[in-house]
Amino acid sequence: MTWIMPRTISKAVVLATDLTREGRAGTSPSVDEQADDQDALSAKAARCRRLAAGISDRQAADVLSSMARTYQAAADRLGTQG
């Protein structure tokens, strides 16, 4: 039997992939780049929280909520480095 991923989980996986690909590679960003990265990570966290709140699939919402916590933690770390 083949398991088919429910559409909402599939969308969450696609979103996670897209958000991850938006990240910028680099070893030593400038202060301005760190501020931009912090804002971008905070925006991604907010987007994940908004999407999680707007879907009825609990598993997909949990994935998005976890992503939001991860993005926000990364943004917070950048904020303490500045």
C-alpha cells in the first residue's frame, strides 16, 4: 500500500523547503546583513505562525509551529550578536 501525503502536510513541506532555500550562504555577514537576516528570520517565523493558525491539519500546523520557533530562535541569536 502506498501512503499519500495529505495536501496540507505537502504544502507545509513545500513551504519549509522554500523558506530554507531563501537562506543566504556566507561566513561573515556585515552588521547590516545581520540586521536584514534577523528581520527576514523574524518575518519567516511570523509567516509560519500565521500559516499554522490558519490550517486545520494538526500535524501540518505542528510542523509550521516548530519551524516558527526555529526561525525565531535564530533571529534572536542574531539580535544578541549585534
